[in-house]
Amino acid sequence: MVRKISDSIVYIGTDDYSDPKFENQYEIPDGMAYNSYLIKDNKTAILDSCDIRTAEAWRENLVTALEGSEPDYFILHHLEPDHSSQLSWLLETYPSLTLVATSKALQMIPQFFPGIILEGRTLAVKEGDVLELGAHKLKFYMAPMVHWPEVMVSYEMAEKILFSADAFGKFGGLEHCGFDSKEEKDWACEARRYYFNIVGKYGVPVQTLLKKLGSEDIKTICPLHGPVLTGELSEYFRLYNIWSSYEVESDGVFVACASIHGNTLKAAESFAKMLRERGVKVAFSDLTRDDQAEAVEDAFRYRTLVLAASSYDAGLFPPAAEFISHLQDKNWQNRRVGLIENGSWAPSAGRVMREKFAAMKDITLLEPLVSIRSAFKETDIPALTALADAVCN
């Protein structure tokens, strides 16, 4: 896709609908956008490239946008392969091209491109450096661990555009989901799932970057994934501030379950119904069937998680263990947790879940721990009711 953002800035990114999973783990039914941009001034700068799967389309977009001119700079905000795959091709195709990146990125590049020759072809930039292209000037901000150590973002001072690397990105191809804020249907849903599963562990670095950018007058955000954000940007910054500070975004309870034969599922569904009858908003996930990345998103979105799981091999049923592991990996914190276990002769799920959640930061474990023996029965309702009382309090 070649599309003008302004008279001088052109979108040359690509969509990929061939791969059902991003990074071989996150489901992307609407595809994925690999964004890249071109700034045309006295000097011409390419900003990032694409994933190797879309290399041919990206090269065509670049040549079309260049209109016969030669690029002067290739600005690499983020070295991850889905944005840097065309580095060697660019250096070979355009002999006068200079690579602009952080010193950390330049150090890491040979790990991805063995034998690459960079001598005399690079410009290492640091915090606050400005690259003048003519009327357009790019000011660089270092963004280590958002979400790799070599990341930077750049602020184009003339048109007040933030090139934000993976920050403010989302899942979904632009032709399917919309090119910009005017066309985008529902940014927050897939942006939230993207943030917590890709960037979520690194809330402190994101907060640091947001504070740095607070002094700039930003009119447009151009991320490496997802639509170009225009118009009123305050809502995007509001959400990113909530997400990166591990605060609660929405009122409600997330009920998740991992059931072997369906009995634990019945208990979880009964508990969710009990909450809804009290007027509580409930999100629900069957961890044995539903997307784990969606479950991680909902666990971060709401203040309270209630996890129902079966015992298994004197421990915890693997889908529930996997879910908790994802939360640990993403630095999940500042939440309340209620637990429902099931076991036929020696229930163990509750003990394992307690231990795992107790090791996380600022987690409040609600009482009682509901323990079900085999089938869900009427005699289990009082314990569920007591847990519902604790959740609602």
C-alpha cells in the first residue's frame, strides 16, 4: 500500500494475511500490518521496512514512492526482524544510503545479518539528537525495553508526527481494519491485546517514554503496526498510561476456567451467572478453547480475576498453568484473585494457584477458596455465594 500521509510523508507499509499467527503464537484473524514510511525533502529517509514475507510488495511500494530518486537514510527504529528484514537489500541497492540507528542496534545487527558490512554506512544517534532532512527534522528519543533494548522513536518537528516504533501498535492488516483513525473500526480491542502480550511486561520503560514525550506537541502517531493515529490523540495516551502503570481500565470481573470433563466449567459458568445477577459486568473465557492472548488481555483489563481449574497430576491442569505463566511473564500485578478448584480425591489446583499468585506483586487473594469434589452440586452453591460476596465487596 502506498498512501500519502502528507505532501512530504508517504506510507509504504505492507499487510500480511498469509500467516495465522504473529510471532508464531498470537492469533491474527485480520492479518498484520508491517508499517514503513518515507519522508521526501532535501534528503530522503526511509523509516523501517517490513517482514520478510512481504518483501516483494514492500520493495515495489518503496520504488513507487521514491519516483526515481535515491534515498539518503534508512532509519531503523526497531531491529526486530519484522521491521528490519530489508536492511541488507537496501544497503546493496543504494550504495550511498546511511543507516541511522541506536548504538545498541548497530551492535546487535550482525547477530541478525552475519557478514554484513556496515563500516562507513552508519550514523549512531542518541537521546535528543536531531537529523535534518530539510524542512523536516527528526528528533530522536531512546526507548530501551519498549520492548527491546535497542528501540528508539522519532518526532518529526515540522509536521508534529511521532514515529512510535512498536508503541501504539495493534493486530490487524490496514486494508481490513482501516488505514487511520478515520477508517479504523475499534482500535482499543486489538491494541489492548497487542500491548499486554507484546509490550506488557515493560510498563516502567513505557511510562518513562510517555513522560519524555509529554513535552512534545504530537498531532499524529505513526506506529510500526496498526493504523496511523490522527485527530484527538488524548484517548490513546490515556489508555497507554493506564496499561503501562498496571491500573484498572474497566469495571467488572474476568472469570476464566480450565476444565477437563466439564464439571469445573459448570461451576465457573454458575459463578459468572451469579455475578451477572448482581449487576456485575463479567468477561468469561474457557482456557481450553479460547485464545490465551485474549485471556491475558482481559486479566489486565479488569480488577478482579476468578480462576476455576481442575487438579491434574497432583498439580494444576496445564491450560490454567499456562495462563498463569503468561501473567507472570507479563508482570501482571495490582489485582484481586478468587479461586475455584476441583479434585476427586486429593484437590491440588487451589494450592498451586495460591502459591503462584502469592508470588506476584500486589495480588490480593480473596476468600474463600472454593473446593469442588468431582461434579458441581447444589451443596457447592453456598461456597460460591461466599466468594461472590467477597468479589462484590
